[in-house]
Amino acid sequence: MPAFDIIVVGSGGGLDETNLSGYLVKPSNTSWDDGIIALEAGSGHGALRHIMKRNPNIFGEQPPDEDPSKKTTPSTVYSNVKCFLLTHAHLDHISSLVISAGTFGGCSKRIYGSPQTLKDLETIFNDRVWPRLATYDETNPLFRLVYHAIHADGKYKTVFPDIAVRSMTISHGKNELGCYESSCFFVKHLPTEHEFVFFGDVEPDSIAIQPRNITVWRAAAPKIPHDLSAVFIECSYPTGRPNELLWGHLSPDHVVQEMISLATEVVLARRLPGAGDRLRPRKKQKGNPLAPEALHGALNGLRVYIMHCKENFNTERPINHVIGDQCRELLAPHNLGLELLTADQGMKIVI
Ligand SMILES: [Zn+2]
Ligand SMILES: [Zn+2]
């Protein structure tokens, strides 16, 4: 039984400002009118307008032309958004939230993010860069947007009816202040216990000052594929990009390494049922402890969606298809069993 419906409003990571990270999520057994989670808010109304021109019935059958007041529009869709869930506050993940903040219809909306993500947002909603349109005070009727911290404390927090989220901190490069942190979300449908993993921008464990992807894989491994059958992960750059120019992102070779890490954790979790992400020692592993054949088929039943590919306008095909093919080619010899897909703008994904 499907648990989630997801519409991809945008799946790129720049340079194309019309296609930035933005996903609309709802439980499969409810209607889009019942409420929506906006997972990231890079692209928003404008991108959705173009998607709905191409596919007017993406949110369900539109009423006949003579009844325009009942039509679904980008504004009615965003008025049904109950909360935003942000992995970090880089502009390609928040720009549509900022631009639309003064005009959202519907109920007041929570902005969920790590305390640091919310602090960063405050520097935009500061009456200088943009008006102060959000508050921490849930009771203040003057504000439609309310900051609400989601802590990386190992717990699931209910953010929406029937949906709870566990946030984990991940590394997204470094700057003068040190390691720049982003978030990875485990999004769980409580009635079915089905969940998916959604990564914010992330760098490979192999080059991070603080390798933290391994903790995500350990948390995910015991649930794959029965309770967890989809992972959304970035692959910003194509093959051949030198490590020193990744700026806190992944390329196909690193996606493959991360999938091998995940497959390894899945095999270990199956050998040691109940160990989960807590009981096994967290020593940094030197190389892969398992023979390559032991990983064959370990990720059967898992769909991995590649996203956040950085458009360079130099390829004939969309850059995410080019990068998707590169990932598939590099993954093939490992026989891990996963299905690698690309998240395309305008796509409806059922999980
Ligand atoms: Zn980004
Ligand atoms: Zn980023």
C-alpha cells in the first residue's frame, strides 16, 4: 500500500533558478486539499505554474472550464501547505519561501528546520534583506509563518497529521566557520510505518572533516526494503569533478561509495538483527569489511532518486539524466540491486 505522494516542483541545485529543490508531500490516502508538506522551498509558485500548464490534472481532475473559482492553481496549492521542512538555509532551498512569504493564503504555517537553519533564516527575515515575516511566537496572530526547531535527537517528531520526521545532521562542506551542516530527514507515515530518507546537500564521508553519512546508513539499514524503500540523495556534479571542487556535494563516484556503505550496513544489520543504529560500535571502518559478492542484491527493493544536479546548460540532455546514467554505469558492476532513478521536475512519485 503506498504511503506517500510526492510532486517534484523542482529538483535542481542551480544554475537554473526555475528548477531548484522543492517537493510537495502528502499521505497517499488523503487529498491535496487536506494539507501538504513543502519539503524544501527553492522553487515554488512560478515553477508549479509551468508544471500545471503542462499537466493541469497533476493534483487531480480539474473542474470544467466554466467554474474557474474551483480550479486548482499554484496559489491554492500553496495555501494548503501546512508546514515547510528545510534541510538547510542555502538560497536554492529557501528562495521561494522567502519570495512568497508575504502572500501565502490558508492557515499559518510552521517552518521546521534545525535551530541553525532557523537562525540563518532569521538573517533574511530581518527587516533588511526581507521583511520580518516569521516569528517563534506561535500565539502571535500577526505572523503567518512560525519557526519551529526540529532537533537531531534521534526522535521522530510529528510535523503533520500521520507524518513524523527524524532529523539527522550531515556534513555539507566547510567554510571559515568550520564544517557547514545540513540535515537528512527520515519521513515516516505513522499508520503504515513506511518511510523515506531525504538528504539535504551532503558531502562524501570519504572527504568530510566529520563523516556522518555512515550514521544515516546505520539508521536506515535495518528498515530496508520493507519499511524504507526510497532514498533521495543529491549528486550535484557529473563524473570527473575533482574532490577539491565539490564544495560539499557528491559526484557519481561518491554516490557509488555511499551506496556500498549502505549495502554493507544492510548486510551487517541482517546478520545481526536488532542491532539497529545504536548497538554496533561506531568506529570508522577502514575500507569495506565485506567481500564485494556479499553485497550482491543487498539493496533489492530500494529506489534511489538522484536530485540536486547542477545544470550547466552544456549538455544536450538534462544534466540529471546525464548524471543518472553515469551513476547507473558505475553502480552496475557492484550488483547492489537498487534501482537508481532521477527526480525530474513535474514528476509525481508514489512511495
Ligand atoms: Zn543546494
Ligand atoms: Zn547547500
